[in-house]
Amino acid sequence: MAIKGRTVVRIAAVALGLGALAWNQFHPRGGGAAEDTAPAAAATPTAPAKPETWRLGALTLTPCELGQPNSGLTTAAWCAPFDVPENRDDPHSRKIKLKFGVIRSNAQVVSDDMVVLLAGGPGQAATETWPGVAGALQPLLAHRHVLLLDQRGTGGSNPLTCKPPADAKGDAKGETKANGLEDVAFDAAKLRTEAQVCLKQLDGKADPRYYTTTVAVQDLDDLRRALGVPSLDLVGVSYGTRMAQQYLMRHPDAVRAVVLDGVVPNGLVLGEDFAQNLESALKLQFARCVADKACHERFGDPYQTLYQLRDALRANPHQVSFRDPQNYQTVQRVLSEYSLASVVRMFAYSPITAALLPVSIDAAAHGDVGPLLGQAKLLSGDLSDTMNGGMQSSVICSEDADLFTPRPQDAHSMLGTRMLDTLQAVCAVWPKGTRPADFHQPVKSDKPALLFSGEYDPVTPPAYGEEVLKGFANGRHFVLKGQGHNVIAAGCAPELVKHFVEDLAPAKLDAKCLDRLHATPQFIDFNGAAP
């Protein structure tokens, strides 16, 4: 996502996050708590009291509300305190509190297995991203509980959060750099300094070396044991697919089924392919416009226009004004080739916003940047508040950074090499945890697996899903036509997930309903597509 002018951990969170669940479908669906066994009937009929506690394994859960950042909306769940050692190799290390919630099934007889949502990012929290996938997983609540565990370093699990630097506190109009786009000049020294400032803030609260995928896998298994050792149906979204595969490798007997949406192969070095993946997705999307008579007559070749705009901004980055679509205040931003790339990447994640790219790019090329930057502000909101950059740095610096290789071929792409340059600057000073020797080995498993990809996914393309599928002897991969990143809620995908989890027979799934999915028609103006 866009590289913002905050602390470097926020820069990384927005610039490098794989997942974008917070952008849409934030419609909380309560997890309707079932009642415990009722006591003997009272003398006069009364409505049964809601249970005050729920014993699940060794834990006593109580009703709770799971909140969302920047929102008053909550999700009803059941929660309990759960502590784990920060450093698992040192029994005397400090304990950290993990936040989790169980969305409880209403079934009188609940299945022994439990669904687990593994959130994206890296840096998103499962309790906060639940509303984005609730529609997709809601059918499973008919017979199963859903477990939401904020991975350590995110959400309510000892988050690796740092305050923004003093120069980002705002100007006389109340605007902050946090809401703007990144600076024109890349400054590795400044990024390293900001990372060091963040680390000083975390000192005494957290040791970033212990906030990796591998340690989080141990947290999840500890919680599974505390909850009574249910078998798990893992649902990984984006980075969560890495978490799912790593858990499966370490605890295969604990896994009943695996669902992967926006698949990240174990062998992938996070960050290296971002520029090329975006480039490929943009070419596919813009080729649709060229092939469509109305779109082509209106915009010509949007891919060519985009690069003409990029080259003009490379030569002359400048300040622009536009109206904030939320409060209608006039705001000013520096529009550079980097901010353009960040905005375009955000648009490419969703089929609806991707359909707006040709008209938005055309407007910007003719001097009207409002549609492009205004829509970007709506898309991103304050994504840095839902994507923890400190945890993200711990994951990538420990698991991927030493494997980075030069990418000169990306220099002239829309994203260029800036993302990798940013990561390398951050990881030069960020503490690194250990990585198992087989961490990047492909998964080999006979567990039932269901994989989803979007045809136009700009970050985890369908080829990734095909690669991971090779390791599942009982797996199936669906590529959803016209879709972008994270597709588990698209069309009839929720029904396929339901049948898969119930029957564990991916080969027998009838997926003809997916044929009804198509790309959103590209807009020829801001009223919509051609008639």
C-alpha cells in the first residue's frame, strides 16, 4: 500500500501488507452465543437467562465484544485471559497476553472441530478483520465454533505499536503526514533512524525477535490445547495462508482441513515479486479496456496513459489540491511517481475499484487528481491502524530479508524497487528472530485443502495457488474470474467452503456456480460503464 510519512513501521504496514480485508464488507455479524445447559426449571415460566460463563477445555470464557479500529461497531464473542511466554526458550521470560475470541455456534450439538481464521498482513488481527470475512464463514457457524486469535504483535496481543514521529502531529489545519502520501525522495538513513526510534519505544514491552510466524504457530497450538484439543479447520487469508501452511507443517495431526485464500507459497520471499505481480495484473485489466469498444474509444490505451502520467510526475512531482470525499475539506498533497504507484496498487486489489482505474487515470492525466486521490483516501482510510507495522517488520526481517536479491528488472515498473529498498533499510536495524531450516520448503500433505485465487490478483496471483496445490494430494484450486485479492466472500465461494468443511471432499465440489462471476465492467465515466 501507500508508503506514508509516519514511523517506518507504519510505512512498512501500508506499503507492504498483503491483505486488504478492511477495505470492504465491514458488516459485523454477531456470533449468536448458544446457551449452556440450563438449571432446573423455575416454578413459573421465565425466559432462560443467558449464560454468564462457558467452560471450554481448561478455559472459562465470558461474553465479550470485539471492537474494530475507528469504529463503534462490535462483534459478540466469548473471551478469556490467555498468557504465553514471549521467549519460549526461556521459561523465565516475561509473559504476554494474547487476545482471542470464539464466535459461538447456535447448534445444540456442535462439531468437535473448530474453524480458525488466520488474518492477513502480516500485521492484521483476526478479531478486527472478522467482519470482512464473516459473510464467507457465517454458514460454518451452523455446526462449528470459529476461533479468532490476534497473532502476537497485532490487535490486542501485545501489539508492536509505535507513536508517530513529532513531525507528523499535524499542521494548523489539522492535517497530518499520516494521512498523506509518501515523500518524493527515498531516504534509507531516515527510515533506519525511525526504526530505531520505534525500537526504543518497544523496549521493556516487547522483544521483536519473538514475533514471528514460527512463534505464533506455537501460540495457536497452546490455545488449541487449552480449549480442549479440538481439531482445526484452518482458514488462511493472504499472509494467513503462510501461517496455515506453517502450522500444518508443525502440527499435522491437529489439522482437519485447510482453506487458503490469496495463496502465499512457503518458498516465496515476501516483497520480491510485488512489482512484477502488480505489473501483470495491470496489463490484464487494461487489456480489457482496449478490447472493449466503448472503453477503448473513450480512453485509448490506459496502460500507456498511466506510464505517460508516471513519467511526467517523475520529471515534475508537485503539490496538488483536491476535496476530501469524507469531509469535503480542500487538502493538499505532493503527487509523485511513488504516490501514483501506491494509489494504483490499492485500486488494483478490488474488481470494483480496478474498474475505476481507466477513468481515474484519464482524469488525473488531464489535471483532475481528485477522483484518484479521493477514492484512494476512502479505500485506505487509516489502514496503518489496522495493519501493525512492527509485527510486520519482525516477520519479514526474520523470515525473508536475508533472501532478498537485486531486482534491476523492476526499476522501470510502476512500483519500481522502492518497496524492497524500504524493507532492506528497515531490516538493517530491526532485530531478527530465528527461522526453521525447512521454513521455506513446500508443504506436502494429504489433508483436504481448498484454495482460492483471483484472476486479477495484483499480489498473490493464481500461479501461486497452482504452485501450492502441487503439495496437497487431496486439494483443489479455484481461480475466480474477474476477481482481485481475497475472494473467499465472492459469489458462491462461501457455499463451497461450507460444503468442503462439512464433507472434506474437494474433488466432489460442484463449482459451476462460480461461472456466474465476471469482472466488473470498466467505467467510461463516473456514472458507470457503457450501457
